[in-house]
Amino acid sequence: MESSDKVVETVIVGNYVEMEADGKGKDFKSKLSKFFWDGGSTYDAWFSCASNQVAQVLLTLPYSFSQLGMLSGILFQLFYGLLGSWTAYLISVLYVEYRTRKEREKVDFRSHVIQWFEVLDGLLGKHWRNVGLAFNCTFLLFGSVIQLIACASNIYYINDNLDKRTWTYIFGACCATTVFIPSFHNYRIWSFLGLVMTTYTAWYLTIASILHGQVEGVKHSGPTKLVLYFTGATNILYTFGGHAVTVEIMHAMWKPQKFKAIYLLATIYVLTLTLPSASAVYWAFGDLLLNHSNAFSLLPKSPFRDMAVILMLIHQFITFGFACTPLYFVWEKAIGMHECKSLCKRAAARLPVVIPIWFLAIIFPFFGPINSTVGSLLVSFTVYIIPSLAHIFTYRSAAARENAVERPPRFLGGWIGSYTINVFVVVWVFVVGFGFGGWASITNFVRQIDTFGLFTKCYQCPPQVAPMVFNATTHAAPPPLHHPLLNHTHHP
């Protein structure tokens, strides 16, 4: 058995070793480029997972705590962190199974990036592929939309001379430059920097909230309504559902079979950021967060806050690339450009993917509520239900279990234990995440549309006060506003 494991490992790694050898350079410039640009180690995968898992959602978790209450907020983070790590493990097992089978058939993946829908197709057939493709692409599309919305929401706290919709136009153009990043191999330095940025922001939120202290008359009344409770819970479901790009990250590794525990280790680190920051901000501001979905909006302006905003903007650019790159791959495959050697041609071919993302970010600029909606309707199926069911059906026969490349860990009860956990994940996420969470998040989302309208210029900006015109009936003009006008849709 041990020798067969070594054979499997050799099969899996073979092409990557060849790729690495082909790309080796002797000169300093090549080595420097490889150091910053070409990543395929387990450390690169860990940085990618941790960096991608917590981005703008770091700023909305205090909002979720105000909906859930402190205890439920902490427990849901721990619970969904474990659930997310389990399903990421399942995805990694299915990827290794699929790839091993294909490479035994002498299939060459040197110029082809394996994606989740192809794993489903190879293991379970075209119907599974179609369902997986639909959910995965829609989730990644809206995941990219959320990053754009977050960019506009954050920069506003540094420069409010422009409304959030205008900032969305600007950052949409900036994020379109991600078309030039070929694959997840090339995110090495960006993943590292992204994690540094979120670490700074998380600890800024924690320390700044503690130093600020509790606001006068602070109340911590959550949970008060079921709608708010399940909306907050699905935002946390979304937080730990960032493994829709697991297959692409694994494919960028030299030894993908080493991925198994990486997502769990990344989740543990992420919890050291999300738990202190969300708890501290909620402790300081309490129910005020119910109307402030972005934690930056309640903290006083300072150089430290401006630095956190700038770092999060850069990180959201990186996360936009993480979410959008798999969409680029799907589009390239659809139009026959995926194996093209020219980077410029591929970049040009990718541009149409950015346009609908840009447009949707302008239609639905509801930073915070949109996270919960995407979490309940898309994340619930994409990264929880479908991987659990796929694992059950892939290994439903005794022969499949006997010949499995990766067996479930014994300390979890082997095959029986893994089936039990999978069934629990499917039932829990379908009922609580999709059912109650879907009802609550859609109700909240519709409320945002009714309150602010589609295409709103400046979501949750301070309301405009119309200037009084000095005339015969007006004895004095009002004093100048402390906050500049942001929403120019209303006129006297």
C-alpha cells in the first residue's frame, strides 16, 4: 500500500516538476522574478487561502455581531469555520481523485488549469458539471461585485468629494487590470501582502475600538428579530465559504496532495483576526452597527484608519483577482483561448468578463446586505452542499471506496464518519443557510432596495440637507454643512 501511495504521488506531481524545470533560469533577474511571481509551494497555498478568505467581510462582521449578539456571533464563526474547512478538504480529495485518474490516462495538464466543474464532470457526469458550473460562476461573479462595492465604500471614508457610485466606476477600471495576471501561480507576492494588510486592519479595528471605549448609552440588544439573526448568520456562512477557488489554488501547487490541512490552518489564523476585531467593535458601538454595515464608518478619522482603508483597498483589488481569475479561465475555455501562449491576447479576451461585474456593482451597491444574500443563495450550494453530495456519490460504491486515492481520516470514523458529517452539512446548510438564511437575507435585501433604490449614488451616506434659498420669506441662510453634499439626486 505504501508503494502504491508513492506511485500516485509521482503521477500527481510529474507535470509540475517538468513545468518548474522548464522555467528555471540561471541569471539573477530570472531568480528574482520567480521569487516574487512564481509560487507553487504549500506556503503559497496557505497565504492564498488565508488572504482570500477574509477580505472586505472583515469590515461587515461587527454588523453581523449586532444582528446576532456577541455569543451567537462567536459560536457561528467557530462553527462555520469548521464546516468550511471540512468541505474544502472534500474538494481537495475530489480534485486529487480526478487528477490521478486523468494522469493515469496520460492526460497532460501543463497548459490547462483544472476547475471545479471539470472535477464534477470527470467524476460524476455532465449534469453535475452543469450545476457546479452555474453555481460556481454565479458566486464568483457576485464575489467580484462585492469587492468592487467594498472599494467604493472604503475609499469614501478617506475622500468624500466623490459619491460611492463614481468611486465604483474608477475602481472597476482599476480592477480590470487583473486580466494581465495569468493564473494563481502568479499571486505569490500579492497573497503575502494581502494577508499582511488584513492582519493590520483587523488589529487596527480591535485596538482602535478598545481605545475609543464604549459610546455613551451603548446598547447590545441583539438578537432582536429572526430576520436580522439569520441575515447575520449567513454573512458568517459567506465569510468561511471562500473556498470556491480551492481547485485553482491546488492546481497552482507543485504537490497538490499536500493541500489537505492547509485550509484548516488558514481558517485558524483567520479566526485570530475576525473574532477579536468583530467582538471589540461590537463592544464599543453596540446597536449603532445595525445601521452601519462598514466598521470604518464609526471609528474616528485618523492616520491609522486612513492606512487601514488604503490597505483594504489594495487587498480588495487582490481579492477581486482571486474571484475573477476562475471566471477568466471559464471564459477562455468557452472561446478557445485558454491554451493561447500570448498573455496580451488572453488579457484582451478576458475583458468582457469585467463588464457585467462593473454593471452589477452599480445596480446593487448594498455593502453588507449583499454578502448575506450571496451567502445564503450561492455559497450554501457552491462550497457546502455540492461538495458534500459529490463526495457521497463519488464513493457510493464499495469499489470506489476500495480504490480511493485518499481515504477519510480514521479519527473521524472513516467512511461512515465522513458520510455522517456530509449528511449533516447538507441538511444544516440547506435548512438554516439556504432556507432561513435565504428568507432573511432576501427580506433584508429587498428592504435596502425599497429604502435606497437601485443605482443609488451613495449607499448609507449622510443624508443630504437641501440648502435654503435666500428670498423674501427666508430671513437667514443656514450655516454651512459640516459634511459635504454627497447625494445630488434631490433638489429644492
